[in-house]
Amino acid sequence: MSRQTLNVAVIGAGMAGTTHANAWRQVGTVYDLGLPQVHLSAIADAYKPFAEDAAARYGYDRAVTDWREVADDPSIDIVSIVVSNALHREIAEAMIRAGKHVLCEKPLADTLENAKAMAEAEAEAKVVTAVGFTFRRNAALAEIARLVQEGHLGRIAHIDARYWCDYGADPNTPIAWRYKGPMGSGALGDVGSHLIDAAELVGGPLKSVSGAVLSTVITERPKASGHVTRGTTTDMAAAEKEKVENDDIATFTAHFESGAVGTFSASRIAWNLPNSLQIQVLGTRGRAGWDLHRTGEILLDDDSAPAGVAGPRQVLVNPEFPYFARGSSMAFGGVGLTQIEQFTYQAHAFLQQVAGIAEGALPPCATFADGYRELRIADAVARSAAAGGAEITIA
């Protein structure tokens, strides 16, 4: 394969956008050589200081304020879309029409209608498209999924999963797109989308949901006078208020097609928990757990221990785990990983798909169709909550 160069642009220069920018900068440093070279072309953000700062820090050629400049540039080959979910469809469809490969952040869209349209566009596209469920690239979670698939834990009876964050815990945090609209935002749409996809990575497809509750604790937030970032706060007493339109907390139960049951909770107002994702898997021969706060390890308890000395043991992420052996410059237990590496591994897998590499390739990225499925599950949770917790089969 020739060492052609592919030009990359990132649309959105907020927290997740700069993480994509960094991933494309790092993509050639992990796993094996032989991929196309990446040229860092442009960062686009409607807020010019963000675009300029990200372009300067991550080594991109230029900063622009209109994503259409990226669509109209025939030299750009790959685009990461990392903006409000309500903009995903318009931008993604424009990039596909322009012949660009598209990696779109989760959740895929703001409505089921838009997500379905994006999945249909993907089916007809002659370019590579994907949605960014980066926890699929977490070495520890992928190892637990492998233990489940290989039957090491026996028949899985119960999966408990939670994703608790505190970015909305302060009532002075101003209104922004995350607090508007029923889909693709709120705790369920935002962090809950990762939770649902990670649970299906480990436990397989969900069949139905029930017992759902969606709760909005902070019912109104102040309007900010300037540009809003995730950590912005303002004087609530002096500011005009605006109604919050979606959930702060989402809880539900579920049945997997395997027969396992699941219990789930997502929150954006969990006091002093900036980013807490935990998954516990309980089977008939063992159990395994993972905590994002201790991302370089899993806890494993199984029937392999001698009688009288059984109990949970810490297993450090090591080269035997997925992704880690060539994904770290210091590939031995105890080095650990962060969420940042997940984005790099995702970018590498996406680049492999663009280059058409099959032999030795990482598993493909989640598709727009996967993103549409996740939103159908979230919609089923919302319909269960609206119906007083009724069981809703996932269509």
C-alpha cells in the first residue's frame, strides 16, 4: 500500500473536539506502520478563539469559523464532527455528499428521525462513516467482554452499570444545548448513550427495558451572556432563567437477549463525581468489575482460586488485554490508560477502514446504524418512563 497522505479536519473545538484533534495527531504513533500519513488541515468552530487555540495547540494548519469551508475544501479527506447533536445530520450529510469520510461523535443525532436518515445515508455512502463510542476501545472493558464471550464467568445473570457525572450539579451552570431538547442530550442521551453501548459491548444486545424513571431536579438555569463551555457558571440571581427540557437523572432496568438482566443509572448532577463510569458483571462462575476512576485495572473473582482463598483480585491492564500491547509506548501492567487513548485507538481503527486494511486490523468502529440503534434504546427508556415504567420492547 502506498503511503498516501490523508488530510483531516475537526469540526468543534470544545473538550471532545480537542480530544479528537489530539487523537488524529497521535494516530500514527500506535500499533503498526503502513497506514496512510495524516496531515492536520483544519479546526472549525463557530467561536473563533476556540478554533484558533485548538489549531495552534494541536498543530493544525488553519482555524475556520464555518464548517462549510471544510465541506467545500476538496483537499480534506476525513472529518471528525464534534458539535451539538442537533447539527450532526446536516453536517454529516454535507460531508458525505462532498466525498469525505465521517467520524461523528455520539449520540448520533438529536431525534430518531435524524438518526434514521443518517443511517440510511451511511447505507448508500461510498465513504467510511462511524459514530464515536470510544469505550469500545477501552482495554479493560474489552477484556471483560472477552471473558464473557469465552464463558469464563459462566452464564451471565446480571449486569449493573452506572455513569454518574457532576457537570450539571451546580444550578448556576447556564443553559446550553445539553439542557435543551428531548433526545441526544440530557443524562440519558449524553452519558447514558455511552452506558448503553458499553453494556451491549459486554453483555450483547438488549431486548427490552422497563421501570424507567427520568428526573429533572434543576428545572431552570440562567442564560449566559457570553460563550458557554461545559464548566461555565454565572450569577443565577442576576440572570434571566430558562426552562430545562430534559433529564438530570435516568434509571431503568433491562433484559438482554442472552437472558441476563441489567440495572442502569445515568446522572449529570452526581455531586463531586466528575466522570464516574462503573460496570459490574455477575455470572454463575465468576464476576468482573471495572471503574473508570481506576481505568488501568479490573477486579476479577472466579472459581479458579483454591478453596478458602477465593475473593476479588486486582488484575492490571497488561499486553494480554485488547488494544494495549501496541497501543501504549510502555506496554506493561501498572502503566495504566486514560480515556484519551480510547480516542486515539478509535482514530487508528477508522483510518484502517479508510485505507481498506483487513489483515491484522482492529475491530471496525461503531456505525451510524449502531448509533441509530442506541437512540432507539434511549427512546424505549423514555417511553417506559412516560408509561409509568412499562416494559418496552426494543424495535
